[in-house]
Amino acid sequence: MTSRQADVLVVGAGPAGLTAAARLARTGARVVLLEREQSPGGVPRHCAHRGFGDRPHALTGPAHARLLADAAARAGADLRTGVTALDWAGPRALTTVGPRGAETLAARAVVLATGARERPRAARLVPGTRPAGVYTTGELQQAVHLYGQHIGTRAVIVGAEGVSHAAADTVRAAGADVLALVTELPRAPAAPAWALAARLRHRTPVLTGTTVTELLGRGRLSGVRVRHRDGRSTVLACDTVVFTGDFVPDHELARRGALTLDPGTRGPAVDGALRTSRPGVFAVGSVLHAVESAATAAREGAHAATAVRRWLQDGTDPGDPYWPGGVPLLAGPPLLRIAPNRVTPDDRLPYLLRTAVPLPHPALYVTQDGRPLHRERFHLGTAVPHRPLKLTARWTHRVDPRGGPVHVTVGRPHPG
């Protein structure tokens, strides 16, 4: 097994990892970027729809992925595809396997950008047979856009968020019909424009309050049994079903390194500089909050690059009473999670929250030990599940580093 040294080791070449690698390499740092797939770009590389990037004319996913990968390569990052990080070999060293064989890669700083994955049918405990024709969104998009495979003729999409409509577009691009989008939620969580396009342009119904209870068919899927909100049970005849959304962080490497995991996000706990509980190890992108947009991931990659540069210069954060760890930041029900989930006075990134139920014009209260720190009301629209709610970081300088956890609640302050 060979051993190599770098300034920064970035694990994962999606939008977050590529952006962090490019920013750091431009400063002269020796950056090694690892990607277990055969090509970089992460999820966007097999999303054929437009909407990626911040240019006047939005790019398709593959074009955006190529743009980010080219930027990292031009900056001087050493991009290695087909390489899997297996485990930690030290505080900031990883054992890997790839085309060069087994290697130990050590660095002065490590950035985890390992992304997220959708929970497959088995993890969702959907009973029935095990026929062909069952996909997650990622499996579907790779089959269609990367390998040009035939997927079937009639599909049911499980989910009704943005990624669900993207999956429906992929099904149509493959020449199949979308029978329906099905969600357990009482209202569709995607932006209204998505649902309107599905209904008017594609004549595809969005069945809310509806649960898939069984997969049918031997050899090939023949239909899905669903239960409607009124208790009726019907069968939707189809030969393809796509389970969308329900993302979980790909946190295996963080877990094996005994990094502190946040119980709400199930990803590494980080402060506003995206520092984990291990000095010199940072985390960015969907491994922190499965899953947000490519633009959000890239923004976090750029933000983390600044913190990594500071670490490379100082080797530590002397005199910072908040780190490592920071003050815990907790989201109260019906909020499901918040990221970052540790507070330091220098936080600048907005905090991303998700709610379990629709919240019309919510007011968020931030308190510590019963002391109010901030109140923020959202006047436009309703916060819905599966879409982010952003809380500004204008209040972080008021946090007491020796105090208790900071609470974010809806409607009324935490009693402390």
C-alpha cells in the first residue's frame, strides 16, 4: 500500500466538493479530490433538465457538472475518479482503493462532500413482490441519461416534490408515460408551477393523501396498490415505479471516523464555518442536510474553502471559545432539523431548516436559556415539507459561549 501527502483531501466530486477544491487549488494548495464514480459532477451529471448554475441562461445538469469539473481541473486540483475512501488511517488520513490500487492519503485538512442518497423501496418497508421495474430517482436517471436503457411504458412516481417532477421528466424523455405522482402528504410540497405543469401540460394527476401499500407482479412489475385518504384501495396498472425523495446523508465515512452526528440531520454536526467535531475535518453539501439544491451545495463549498484556508495558515483556531463543537443549535417541533447545527459568533451562512407540516407565514424565535436572541417572520407564502426554510445569521453575536443550547422554535419562544 502506497502513501501520499496533500494539503487538502476532498472526498466527493459533486457541486460542493468541486467548488471547494477549485477555490482551494487557486490559492496554491495541493488538493486531491476523490470521486467513487467514473465521472465527476454528482447528481447534476444525470439531470438533463435546465435550471443549474447562476448564469443568465440556466444550464442542464450535465453541462453544469462539466463546468464545475473543468474549473477544478484548471485550478490545479488532482481529480481522481473511480476511487473509494474506505476508512480513516489517522486524524486526517484515509485508506482508499481505486485504479492505482490501495493507498493511504494523508492531508493537513479533509473536506467531506460525500452527498446523500435516496432510501430505496426496501428501506421504506413497502411490501409485495420483488419485480423488475423498481427504481430510485438516481437509478432512473443513470439508466436513461448515462446508459440509454429502456425502462418501461407506464410509470408511477412515488413523491410529489421537485425531484419527483424531475423524475417524471426523465420517464417522459425515455418515451414512457407517467400515470400519476403519489404522495402521502395532504398537499404537494413542490413549487406550484411544477404541479400546474404536470396537470395542464402533461395531464398527469398528483394524488395527495395517497400511500403505496404494495408492489404487484412476478418477474416484471404489473401495478402498485395504493390507499387513498378516504380509505379506498385501488391498483394503478404500471410496469415502472420510481421512489423519489426521502434522502439520507451518505455519512458512513463520518460515522466510521467517530465524528459527532446531528440527530436531526443525521449528518456530521458542524458550526457556521462547516467545521466538524474533529479538528481539520470539514463537511459540506448534502451530507449535512439531505438534500438541498446544487447552488446551495456550491455556496457551502466556497464558504468551507475560506475556513480551510484559515486552518492551513494557523493549524488551529487559538482563542476561539466556541470550537471545536460550538454551542448546540436545536430545532423544536414541528421543525425537523437545522444546519449548521452549532453556533459561533462568526457565522455568516443562513441556517437551513425543514418542517414536518405546512406553516403559513411562520414566525421563528431564537432563544438561549430563555433569553430572546432573534425573531424572524416569513410573510411570503407557506413553509412546506421537503422545501427549505432559511434563517439569517444576524443574531449569532448575541450567543453566550458558556450558556446552554440555542433553540429555534415556531410561533412562540422556547421556555428555556
